[in-house]
Amino acid sequence: MDKNNVLISNKLNKQSKGGNSMIKKLFATVSTLAIIGSALVGGQSAFAATTAIEGGSLSFGTQPSVDNFGSVTLNGQVQNSTAAVSAFTVIDATGTGDGWNVVVKADQFTDSANGLTLPTNSIDIDLPTVTADTGASELATISKASGKIDSSTGVKILSAAEGGGMGTYNVDANNLTLTLQPKDVKAGTYTSTISVTVTTGP
């Protein structure tokens, strides 16, 4: 082999080695770009989340109670005797929005030992005052009333409209007033059963 052939052969070998190196660098660069490209592509995952909500009950949180009326000594004039209805709470945790009613009703005052009665429609209840706890339906969904409780129906002192009254409501202490007219009253010890109930329905 002559010198010229040897030189050409060496040059080709060097070029061949250099070419392999460039190819490797090219592959490395392409691979790096592929990784960066993958990182730049956005992604989104969606998951279904469920929860079960069960209804509770309609109830008095704090139970109402009624005191005895004060004693009266007849004087020939129209006289009044009062009794207090304690503060109480109404809780509608049913989750139905069916509404509710609070009714106060009294039986006729009777002195069974002596066969005496007081006239019906003699006991009045004042208009109640109500506040709502945080998260409860608006107070505008609840109507209020006063009136005579010793009647056939009593008085629906609170009424939550359909779709309202959901949550907890605080009812302030209230007063009952017994009105005695001398023409109707004989001396005796009279008893009445007074009930305070909460029921579903507007």
C-alpha cells in the first residue's frame, strides 16, 4: 500500500469516528426534547365524589313548660291572673322543607270537686318572639299569632311555611293571661291541662 492510500484511509477512519459522535449527540438532544415536550403537555383528572345526607327529626330542643297561674281574691271587678310559658327551641332537622306548627291549647278550667268551670276563651297568649340560629331559614318564613288558647283548636302561635323553618329557632318566654269576670266566677280551685305541641305541616 502506498502512502497516499494510508493517508486517505486514516482520514476516513477519523471522519467515521467523528460521525458516530455527532449521531450520539443528536440522539441525546432529541431524547431530551422529547422529555421536555412531555412535561409541557397539560393533563386533567376528574373524580366522582358522593355524600349521603339523611334527614333528622322535628322536635323541641329545649322543652317548653307552663307555670301555675297566680291566686286571685275576688273583689267584684274584672281581674287577671298570669302564668309564664318558658323559653324553648324548635329544631327542624328533617331536611324536607315541609314546614311545621307550634300549637298551644288549654282545656277548660274545672273545679271537679265542686262541679265548677270557668268560661272557655278566658286564657290569652301573647305574640311570641322568635330568633333563628345561624344557617336556619329566614324568619320571614315563620308566621306568629296570639289569641285564646282555651278553645276547641287552641292557637297556632308559630307556623313555618313550606320550604321554610329549616334549622333551629329560639322562642322567648311568653305570658298567659286568665281573665276573670265576676259574673262568671265562683270561688274554688280550678285546673286546666295546657299543651304545647310541634307538628309537621304549614
